Amino acid sequence: MSSTRLIIKCGEKLTSLNATPGDYEDWIATGLGWSPDSYRVVSVYQDDELPPPEQFEAIVITGSGAMVTDRSKWIEESATWLRSAVELDTPILGICFGHQLLAYALGGLVADNPTGVEVGTVPIELKSAATRDELFSVMPPSFLAQLSHLQSVITLPEGATLLASSQMASVQAFSYRSRCWGIQFHPEFDQEIVSHFIAFNHQELSAQGEQVTALQNSTAPTPESFHLLGRFAEIIQKR
């Protein structure tokens, strides 16, 4: 099978997860049901060059330890490339950093999250527009998701639709046109993975008054969130 699907890799997992098999792209591909020969990974954070977007029927953008506001060369080049991909109406899913990069590429504002670091298993609340959205219409009005982010989308791109929020971040998901989505949460994360991110961010969490032990104890399975990856795969197959 030719690799007509693309995962844009923007960073690597925490070193504390080295004993855990896989990385962002592997966990995402598992949720999508993609076999290894059905997609290509381009590590843009290592300055790998993105092929022409016309080559791909679907694009997923991973998380990262980088910040969109770093404005690194690879971030700016990826944003320019994504604008071209959006114009082709290619199905695109941005996850966490990928969600922020997509919003930035389309003219939105990304900055430090005003309420601080958001890490752990968090309730996500859907907006009314989600009931009419191809990706989110299958989701319950409220569901749990795994999160780990310092920055967030502060202002949506013009023409984007807000689909979901959480208590600490007003933009947890958005859509743009008919086949482009950004989600702040990590549908590919499980409890073990998010626990490592809680530990990694313990100083920032403690500084903002969070009880790190309580956050660790409150992690939970997130099957509804994980289901979004399968739903995105279904949308691609319908094309």
C-alpha cells in the first residue's frame, strides 16, 4: 500500500517514557487503525522537509515540547505548508501542539494559557456546534480526556468554529471549513502516559496551587476521547 497519509511529527515523548513502546506517531496511528505501511512520518522538528501536500489524503499533526510562540524556522515553514494543505480541503487533525500550530497557521492567536498549565484527566464540554460537526457529532456532550499543555489557542482563526472547552482552556477543539480540526487534548494518551506528564510538570503545577498527588490519583480511562481517532479515520475512508 502506498503511504498516502501523513503524520507530521513535531516532537518526541518524555524521556521518562522511554520504557513505554512507541512515540506520538505510533500511539496516534494505533488509534486511527493505520498499518505502518499506510502512512508516512515527517519529523519537521528535526528539519525534515515536508513533501507537497497534494500527495496526501489525510494529515495528522502531533504534540510537542516546543511552543508555537518560539517561531522557530521549522514552525514557520510548517505553518506555511499547512495553509496550502487546508486550501486543498485535505482532512487535517491537529493534536495539542498540532492544534495550536494549525490555529496559528490560519491566523489565530496562541499564547500561554491564562489559567496556567493544564495536565491530567480533564472533563471536556462540547458546544452546541459540535452536534452538527462531522467529527464530534458522535461524541457525548461531556467526556474525559488526557491533557498536558502550557500554551493554548487564545483567539480562533477567522471563520473557525468553537467545538469544545474545559474549565481551564476555552478552546479545546475547533473546526475550520469542513475537514480541518484542532483538538487541545490528547486522544492517543492513556493513564500511564498522562501520569508521566503530571510528574514532569510537578513544579509548575505546585506553583499554581495544584495538588500533584490528587491529579495523579484522579487519572482515568478516556475511551470516548480515544474514539475520536477512529472517527477521523472513518471520515477519511468516506472521501
